[in-house]
Amino acid sequence: MALMDFFNKRSNGNDEMSFVDHLEVLRWHLIRSIIAVVICAVMVFVFADFFVDDIVFGPTKPSFVSIEWLCRTGHAVGVGEALCFNNDTPIRFQETTLTGQFIASFTVAFIGGFILAFPYVFWELWQFVKPALSDTEKRQTRGIIFWVSVLFFLGVAFGYFILTPLMVNFYFNYKLSEMIDIRPTFSDYLENLLYTTVGIGLLFQLPLLILLLSRAGIITSKTLRRYRRHAFVVILIAAAIITPTTDPFSLAVVAMPLYMLFEISISLAARGEKKAAANAESIEEWS
């Protein structure tokens, strides 16, 4: 029922557009998005050597810029060598299947293509949703493509420069037994890199998601403040899962940005409610 209401709003009073017509419009938005991802993926594939050696494997190198920064920060806050890359031997990866590297090259290209094309992909999806919005809703969501893109790239950068080095440092220095030689597969590392970059980039959309839910009347800033303590505990648990290290500083590095996003969400929701109340009062005065 809600889906049909959305399609009716999107038609802008045009009764000639059927459910199939809407699906056809959506199909072309998706096709153009896929084409954009493929074009960017081809660019990544052409320069695969650079992207794999310098970008994908960057967080595994002791000379990586954020690894050096984390090491200096660890000494400054008193956690010693906990955040330093202490692996003496160069990190090497392996592939256990004949087609592993060939398939991985396409995976790297697709991930890189999606990250590069993300603003355009969201723009295409927004062009499909936008006709269903009222003039007031369009004004309220002005600039959403910019902010969604900024938050996404901030999340990707946070995951790439902070979380991935922490993950690599911990797992390559954790020793269950000296008889065990750490030699992970490249596909395993690539999967974890995907979670800590694209996954965090999508997680950073939390403020905008809560803002939209608030404007839709599903949640309120009062409700968010009421469950602030619960949210803090959930964020700590999530940060402990995301961050494999056990020191408080590493936990704080991950938890603080997530909690800041939650607080920003509350502020945005409260601001939206004030604007809605002010608009309602002005309408009553004119009526």
C-alpha cells in the first residue's frame, strides 16, 4: 500500500503512468548507475597495479601514513607500542585457487568503481524519488546529494586510514602459537577491506537517515535523547566488534565518531522539528 502511495505521488497527477511505467523508469535509472560503475571500474582495472600495490595494500605497509600517525599517537597517550606496526617480516598474501587473482582483479575494479561512482549512483536514485516529494520536502532535502556523498567519503576515509591499519596491525601480531604462520588469502583481506571502507561509508549515513525518519514522523529527538544511554552501549559494543584491539584508545577511536554521528542526528532531528512547528504556526496564522 505504501509503495502504491509512493508511485501515485511520483506520478504528479499523471494517471497514465502505471506501475509498470514506474518500474521502467526505475530500470533506466539503475542501468545508468550500473554503466557509471562499470566505466569507473574499467578505469580502476586499467591501473590495477597501482590500485592493488599502493591503495589496497597500503594499510599493510609500515610506512603507511596513518600507521606512523597512530604509532606516534599511541606513545603520546601512553599505550606504548600497542598502535605501532610491529611485524618484522613483510606481509605476504596467498591465493589457494587457480582463478583467485583473476577474480580478485575484477572485485577490486568493481569496489573501486562503486566508490568513485557513488555520488552519481545516488543522484540517479534521487532523481527517481524526487518527483514523489512535495515542494516543501524538496526544499528541505536541498543539497542531500552533496551531504550523502561527503558522509560516504568521510566514512570510507575513516575506515581506510584508521580501522584497516588497526585491523591489520592486530591480526598480524596476534599469536596463538609460534607454530602457526600467518599467511591469509588475498580474497579474505579484500573482504575485510570492503567491510571497513564501503561498510563504514554507508554507516556514516546515520545522521541523514535519522533526519529523514524524523521528518517522516517515525522518530523524534525526544525519543533519541531518552535512549541515549542505550545507544552509547550499543555503539561501544559495535566499536568493540569492529576494532579487534583491546586497548581503550583504539576503542575510543572507533566509538567517538559513531557516537558523534548519533548526537549530530539528534541535533538535526530537533532542528527539523522546530522548523516544522514554525511552519505549522505560520500556516495557522494565515488561515
